[in-house]
Amino acid sequence: MKFKPLVPLVLASTWLAAPQSHAFDVVEAGQPVVTGEPSRVGPPWNHRSTFNIPGTATDVAFGGYAKLDIFYDFDYDLGASTTPFNVLDDSNRTDGRTRFTAAESRLNFRTHTRTDRGVLTTYFEGHFMPDEKFNLRHAYGEMNGLLAGQTWTNFMSFVATPRTLALGSPKGYAFDRKAQLRYTRSIGKGTLAVALEDPDTVIARANVSPDPNSAASGDSPLPDLTLRYEYRRLFTLSLLARKLSTNDEVAQVDDSATGYGALAQISLPLFNGLTFKGNVIGGSGIGNYMGNPGNTGHRRAPDVYVENGKLETVDLTAFGVSLNQPLSRDWFASVGFSRLKQDLPETEYGEHFETLDYGFANLIWDVTARMMVGVELQRVDLEQVNGESETANRLQTSFLYQF
């Protein structure tokens, strides 16, 4: 099925002669959204009606949704959005806890202005995570492939992202929003994007009370450099290079190190609508890109640690797989498993996590094009560097109303 675009066809660009690719092309309903789109939960995704500001060449589109999440935690309170690292805190233990929250609800608006150099787009979005106060998610402008502002990091991709009820991608997937300067252009049937992004060095703390698995921040002297190639929303390859620094933030050590990473994702149609999605990541000093912005566990995967007076990068590997199946026009199910693993020395960092496994299974009913009801079972298995392990189970039920 084809959908009409949100705005009239883009005028021919006179700024750059080469073909350009916008960072947020319209995608078919039911597909994961691309950079900065209004919603990642349920159809109709980014299809919004627009209106023109009288007397101008600017169209405006408003969007968002109201979402109620009902959680039942069997072992640990995993928070207002599923935060697997909550099992590292004994105060989160529970014999059973029910929580209702609408904090994921969000508001956004977008403008498209036709100019003699092409279409200029701006986008702003916020939600109420994690503290039920309105917090910024996206704020950027884009024209002829040049994007400036805050949005999804260029290192991540939605090609292999499964449809879940939990906010954000499962652990084991890159997931972050960064202030950045990005340029995107078409190359054949694919797109190539390069970006300079806001750096942030997350430094592992060693046995610091009262939170022995906490992290500190260091100043980074250079922006992070990311490169991503995506082919028809079927395959993605991303690269990342970083300069990391302590600047006396931990143990009076002033040192720097180089971080690097690579990501590959695939979406493979199988049969009868069944799709296999796979994600693999490897690198060193890239833990800050593996979090869920808005979750308190975002900093549990540090970039670096201090050993013998020197700054060392944390080696990290991750993968995720999922099966996604439309059961009918209105019903959808998915199941997935992912793993995030980091390498820290046991001597001083035994309280930090070493391996995090995350699994989920869900059933989703798209009641209408703008209403969804779903139920999802989530499981967390976490092992610390010192060998201790914990398990948590959560049942999530969600009601979502788009507008």
C-alpha cells in the first residue's frame, strides 16, 4: 500500500548538485521509523496530517501519543521503563509490585518550509521520562541532507529493531540521542551518513560507596566521529571513532585513550510475513552508546576505567536477534533475545556487570490505525564481574492512543 507524503514533493536543490537524502524519509506503516520520527510504537508511525500557515510556504504537522504502561515486577522493580540494570541495586528487590505510568506519552511538531534551495525541515519532540517532567528528545533542523541539532546517534540504526512495548531498543543494541552535525546523501539504493557528535566519556568507578557499580563523567577533547551506510532498510553498517579522557575526574588521573566500534544489522524477510532481524556490535570504549537515554541504567556500561594510573578502554561485544510475525491485519507478535558483554578487571570493578542477557515475547493488537493494546513478557539475566548473578521478570501491558 502506498501513502501520500506529508508535504509536497521536495523542490529541486540548487545548493548541491549531487542527489540528497533526507534523514527522515517517510516509511510504510508497520516499519520501524527512521531518524527522529514521531513514534516508534505502533502504526501509523510517522504519517501525520499537515496544515499550511496562511501566507507562508511552511507546513506544520503535530503528533504524539498518550500511552499507559502497566507493569508487574516479579523479582526486582525495573522502573518506569524497563531498566535491566536495576537488579544491581538490592533496594529494588520485590516480592511482587504493580506500577501504572503514562510518563512515556510524548508530544512533537514538525515544520516543512519550501525555499528556492529545497525544503527546510525542523523537528521538536519531548516526553515525560524518566521523572514525569517534560524532557527533550529531539530538536533539530535539516536541509538538503545537512542536519544540526539533537536526535538519534548516527551510529545506531532501526533496521534490526524489533517491535516491543518496552521503551527503547533491547539491551545489546546501540541506542542514544546526541547533539550532532550530520550530512546524509543517497548512494544508489542506499544512504551514507557521516556525523560529528557530542562526546561524553563515562568512567567506571572502583568500589565507590554507596554505589560500587557507578560511573563518573570525563571531558572529551574531540567530537565523536560516526559513519553509517544503510541499504533499503535491509542492511546497515556503522563505524565509530572516539577520543576519551579523564581530566582528573577519577583518582587524580589525567589521561586519554582512543575508542572505536562497528555495528552491523540485517532485516531478512522469510515467509508468510515472518521477518528475522539481527544485530551485532563490537568495539572498545563505546559503552556510552549502548544505553537507553531516559533510563537511569544508561551509564552502567562505561567507556573506560583506570588501572595502574592509566586510562583503559572497556572492550564490549553485543548481539540481538528477533522474529517478527504479523498474525493478521490487526495482530502482531515478536520474540527476541539479546546480550551485552563488557570486560572489566575483577580486582577493583567486581560489582559492575559483565554479561547482561535480555529476552522478550509479546502479542500486540492494533485496534485501529491509531490505537494499540499489547502485552509483553520480559526477562533479565545479569552476571557481575565477581561472578554473582541476578534474574528479574516483568509483565508489561500497554495501551497507546496516537493523535
